[in-house]
Amino acid sequence: MPAAHKSAISVGLLYIPVGLYKTTRNASISFNQLCKESKERIHYKKYCPSCDKEISNEDIIKGYEYEKGKYVTFTTEELEKIKSKKDKTIHVEHFAKMSEIDSILFDKNYYLVPEVGAEKAYELLRRSLLAGKKVAVAKTVIGTNENLLVLYPTKECLIAKILFYQEEIQEMPKSQAKVEVTKEELNMAKTLIETMTKSFDISAYHDEYQMKLKEAIMTKIEGKEIVSADGSDAENIIDLMEALKRSVEMAGERKKGTA
């Protein structure tokens, strides 16, 4: 797997060359857009109206519109020139407690893998962070964006978690109305949670809808008709306590069945 980005962790005088590798991949079924009549795949061409021709990627440059219809252009080399040495590294600003980083700030993750010769310094940083339950708060420039990130230690490696900036976080649409709950309702809700509590195992979960899609694709290939999925026969329970009691009973029955 090729590195998505090459950089180095900079902590004081420590310099640890690393590669950033994607932690996830898209496993979803993708559909192409086809013409309704001919069933041919739709193509999107990069077209210049002034030249009246299709343009290749080699003929495209970056431009910033500073006035309507007026652009200042940049080459890749010019954009690289404005990056300082600090911009090109994962520069650690400070360390913080893991618990202080709100999970709503997390955007995407990368594995941080040390380059040959940097393994010992990398391992020293990972173990020290893990022992103190700390993360390193850092900045780096990737492309044309300065990214805020934390170096998050795990038992195996360091994860670079890219963060949203504060101004990128949307406020809640509206404040929630304060409501009163009875002690009985609260106890019943706690019972429901306790009944349904078990250790989390990510391998137990799969995209079941993707499996249905694959079955539907095979059905269409075989020339058969798609049959509608069964609708839910669940009753619409209005009373909150009744809903909680029924949910606890159902959870208990499922737990017995699993056992």
C-alpha cells in the first residue's frame, strides 16, 4: 500500500521520518451513471470554451479568482516554495490528555509508520504517550491546507487523527427542551442499557445492506424480478414506560437465545 503522504514528526530536536497510510478503504458497491436510452456510460470531459477543445490534466493549472473573471495562477512548484521546513513536518505544538480531545473534532485517520532508521525514536514516543495517556497536538501542511492533528498512541502504532478546526464545527440546530423524567422511567432505561450491554467486537458487524445489494445484482443478472423486502410489523407503542418494558423483555429474550 503506497503512502498517502511522506513527512516527519518534529518534537523539539527529535526528527522522526514517517509515512502516512490510510486506515480505511471503501468497500461499498458503486454504480456507474448510464444513459437511460442507450445504457452507455456517461463521460465527463474537461472542456475549455475559449479554446473550444477538451483539455488534458497536463494543461490545467490552479487559479484563484480575486475579481470576477480575473485569476492569479500558481504552479505546483510555486505552491511548494511558500512552505517552510516547519510546514513540511508534523510539528508537535504540545501534549494533552486523551480525554481532552472531543470526538466531534475527529475527521479522518492515518497510520503513522516510521521510515527505516527511525523505529527507536518512534517507539519511544509511542510508549511514552501511551503510558501517560497523552496525545501530541501537532500541525502539518498537506496539499494547500494546514491540518491540525493529534498523534494518538495505540498498542501497535501511532495514529494521526486529523481534526476539524473550531470554526468548522456546526452548532446544534436548536437547543433541546428540558423535560422531567421520573425515577421509575430512569431505572427502566438503565435496566434496558444494562440488559443490552456486552463487549464491543467490530468483527461482529458487517454491512448487511451491501449483501442485499449483491443478491439484487445477481437476481437482475439472472433476469429475475426484484421482490420487495418485508415491511416491519412492529406496533406503534405510544406510552414511554410500556415501550421501555417491552424493549427490556425483548432484549432479555435475545440474550437468553444467544446464551
